[in-house]
Amino acid sequence: SPCRYSLLAVFAATDGGITRVFPNKAADDWEEEPEPFNASFYRRSLDNKGYIFKPPYRDAGYRGLDLENNTIGILVSTAVELSIGGKTLKPAVVGVKLDLEAWAEKFKVLASNRTDRDQLGARRCDPSTSCEMDCEANNKDLICVLIDDGGFLVLSNQEDHWYQV
């Protein structure tokens, strides 16, 4: 189940113009261009190696995470590469839509030098001591960010950055 891994959707888009999204409920909320080749995630995945992160588009007036019962999804995609007769083909792009809130929690653990099981509170750090750093929201000692391949902000622990995601 995609929910087990904090995924809102799993998808595949082909060079032939077919896009499939699972679960079906996620297909109803799919906001990407219906023709894969016109979708920015599709073209960026074909043009770059590795994974592409695409935050949802928001207009300039958007401030913060003001959604009541809705979730924000970060699209992560990569091209499928096949080698046939010495030629490399990219017939499809596959990916997932991550639940931003759930993955922000995972990001805080990964970007810190703490473990998820660590129940101790973070200590204040100074230049002469070795201590744990913490990516909790609005921590002024450590600014944690995830930036995509184009230099755009995907995740941050600073609340004043959230409207830029």
C-alpha cells in the first residue's frame, strides 16, 4: 500500500502518451499535464540522471501550509532506461508523489545526526563542543534544506521558507 510509505500516488508515464496513476483516487487529483511529453516532470526526468523533485505550483500570494484536510504532494520521478543493441532508450518515466508533511519528518531525522529512536532532546551547541544538531522547525542553529536539480527549494525547516516551497 502506498500509504505505508507516506506516498500519495505511484505513477508511470510513457513516450506513447499514456499516464497511469495508482490509486485511482490519486488519478482524480492529478494536476500534471495530461500529455506526458508536455509535463515538466517528464521532460526533466528524460534530460537528467537520477531523481527529479517537483513541488506543487503555487501562485505568488500563497503563504504557508494553510490546507485544512488536504495534503501537499512532492512529485519524485526518474526515467526508465533500456539498453537495446548498444542504444539507450528512455521509453517511460516512473515516480511517486510524496506526502510533504510525512516526508518532512523523515527529512528532519536524515538531516540531523540523530536517529529516529533518539528520545533525548537536542542540546545547544557551541563551537568548542561536539553535540547533536536538530532540524526541528525554526531551529536557528541549523538550517536544513532540500534543493532540487534546478536549484528550487523542496523542503526546509524554517517556517519563513515554507511559502517558497
